[in-house]
Amino acid sequence: MQTPPVIFSELNAQVTQDLNRLVTAHIPLSFPACDITVFHQKKRVLQGSWGTCEGIAPGPARLWDIASITKLFTTTGILSLCSQGKLLLDTPVGEWVPEFVSTPLRPLEPGQDPHTLEPVPLRIDTQSGMVDARQITLRQLLTHTSGLHAWRALFLSLGQTPPPPDAARPINPVTRTQEALDWMGRIGFRDRPGRSLAYSDLGFMLLGAIASRCAQKPLNECMDEEIFSPLSLMDTGFNPVFSPSNTMPTELDMRWRGRRAWGEVHDENACAMGGISGHAGLFSTANDVAKLGQAWLEGPDSPLQLSPLLYQQATQVQAEDETQKRGLGFMIKAPQNASCGGFFSAQSFGHTGYTGTSLWIDPQAQLVVSCMSNAVYGGRDMKMQSFRQGLHDLLWQSTAAHN
């Protein structure tokens, strides 16, 4: 039996009814539960919760595995350190992570499918040869133009499977991260740096390590200092204190863990690293994620105090191909079939998360939409695109008259 929705809305009654109809039509086809927070013109105009999962209803304090939205926090941390003059984007990665260049010349080689673990062939136009890892820069990691593969099964190389989150943890995130960085210095590439655009988890693993080393503290403490504290994000962090009543469950993982991921990061590589990584691992609420989006909407004037130039580069196109556009860390609205729908402006920026999460910011409409869900609860055959597009179209249309 589904829990009735709980909606705080300053949108008109018809829009609220249409939103409720849209979300409930996707339960449980797209996800069993979700939380949505919307800011418009600096004001929170919507906070809604729908559905239920394992007897747990979502709500403003409920924690979600935000998956790759973690990358936006990593991006923010890196750019904050750059704004303070502690990092330079065109510095080679190897200057901060010498492990990455321990074997500097490495081959082009097939990648790996994250679902089947089968090899992914190289691009037809990619020639054989060697890549010099010493050439790769922080900027290329942020724009996904480093030549690194999208994904590799690192978790199979890092020892025993971590125990459930309510058990003692015999693995040490510091040790596991070091092992991961050593591994990163041995793997091959999908392309030469700067030649093509390919979304890469591996690049953001490196960026997390760079942020930590630059700040001279663990990544979770670095993010607290650079992001969580300035924005008063009280419900965001890695490895939350687990209770079945405060965290929404995700996938039943029988391939590796032999249990449902609940209170532990869904991404296997991040989990194997001890739950703390630059590409995935953060848990948060819809409201906290929306507050990050609002800070980026405010730009250099926000408490993040980012350099105007870096803010501009982060939120405008730095690399693109026929299907995607990238700023620094951010997705820029795709030319076709964008997850933020058809009405968000071409200047819109944000990110999606594999577990069913998203954050989109339209600077033209002064609109921030944070959606948290657990779309992988029933498996990886998620059906999120039509919901995401319908949600953003509806919310944009409902606020457009007030711009």
C-alpha cells in the first residue's frame, strides 16, 4: 500500500495536481519512491515526497544515494581549491597523484561494460599505440576528455567484499583508496587525451584524491570544509550512520555483495574503496542537493566564493560531440533528448545519478530542480528518461509566467 504524497507547494493548485499525477503514474514503473525540491528565484516553492519502499516513506530528512551527483560536489571542491590558488586546472594529474604515472606509457585497450563485465571494443577510428599518462591534466578529467575508460571493474581487485553498513568495517578507506590509485597507474586507455569526449568515473576517482591531497585531509573532511559547512548542508556525507528508517534502499546486488545495498553506496567501485570516492558515495537529501544547485545558480556571489572565470567555465560548454556537452564537471543541456526536458534553456547545467537522482539548474529561468529516487531498487532496467523530461517540462512551464 502506497503512502499518500506529502507536498508543500507554492505553485498553483492545478500544477500541483498535474505533478502529483505525473509522479504517481511512474510509481512503481520508474521508482518506488522519490523526493523533489524546487527553488525558483531563490525561494523554495516545492518540496514533495511520494511512494514508499520496504515500508519506509520518503521525506525531507530521508537520505538517498545520490550516485554521480557526487561528481558535482567533487567538482565544486576542486574549483574551490582552484579559486583559492591552491590548484591549477592545467597541472598534470601526475604531479598530485604520482601513482597514476608510475607506468607512464600504457596501451590503448578495450574497456569494460559495467553491467555484463564484458569487454567494450575501442572506437573504430582509434589507432593502436601507447598513451603517455604524464600528459593528462586536471582540466581533462573535469571535461571527460582524458582518454580514460568510462568504467572498469576495480572492485574485483580490491580484496574482500565490505560487510553490511551496520556491521564492523574491517576495511580502511585510506588503504583501499591507495590500492585503487596504484591500480589506476597500471590500466590502459580508450583514447589519447584531448581527442574525444567520453564520460569517465575513473577520472573523478583521481579528482577526489587530488582534492584530498591538496587540502591535506581526507576527502570527506575536504568537502565539509569547502562545501557542506559554507552551504549548511547538514544531511550530506559519505557512509551515513545507518538505520533502515533514515536511508532509502537501492539494488539487490547478488553479483558481488549478496545483499540489498541499503545505507551503503550502490556503486561497486566506490563501495570497494570504503564508500568514499570522488565519483560516487555521497548520501544526501533532495533539499541539500537543491541548495548546492542554488549556490551554483548564484555563482560567484554564493557562499562558495568561486572565481568568476571558473564559474563561467564550469557552466558553459568546454567539450562536446554530437550527443553531449560538458562544462567543468557539469553536464550542459544536450542538443537532443535532454534529461531536463525540452523547455529548460540551452544554458542549463546539472547532472544525473545512476540510482535515479538528478539536479538541473536553468539560469535563465532562475530554476533549480532536485529529484531523488531509488530507480535501481528493482534492478538496472530503469525507465527514468520520460519521467525526468516530463518533470522538468512541467516545472519549467509552471514557473515561466513568474520570470
